[in-house]
Amino acid sequence: MNDYNYKYKHKKRAHTRDESERREKVTSLRSSETELKKIQKNAKDAGMSVNNYLNIVGANGRKALTPAIMVQIQNTINYACSMIELHEPDAVVTMQEGVNDLWQKLM
């Protein structure tokens, strides 16, 4: 007889999201092949899954802050810091602190 206790094998993990952020609702989407390919490309370009992309863009519109946009913002900030460092090295620390404060508000 096998003493293996099966009830612990597939134990549900606790939710890590806040109650208000849980995605428990399911819906379907009808789209043409062309539309689906565009959605998949846009999701990939944004660095997101199709599900995440549709939820974020659907809830927030095209102005949603995606991982790809965040990378672009960070690259621009890094470039600005390097330019400031050339002309005002003492101002770089202040600028970096301001940028870190902004990131905390965006997250």
C-alpha cells in the first residue's frame, strides 16, 4: 500500500495579489486573424502577455505604462544623467534621487 498523501501534492498556493487585484473573471474575445496578430505583436512589443496587455490597455487605454515604455523612460533618464554629469557633476545625485522618487510613485 502506498503511504503517499495525495492531498498535499496539489496544494493551492495562497494569493499574492490584493483582493481588489485578483483576476478571477473570464471573458472571450472575437477577433479576425489580422486583429489577433496585431494584438499579439503589440503585447510582445510592450513586453507583456496577451492577457496582461488586454487587461492593462483595456482598463487604462493606450496610455498604459508598459514594461517597454518603462525601459524607454529609464534609457532617456540615464542619457540625461550622463549629460548632466558632464556639465554639472554635483547635480547628478539630486537628479537621481528625484528619478528614484518618481519610480516609486509609478510602481
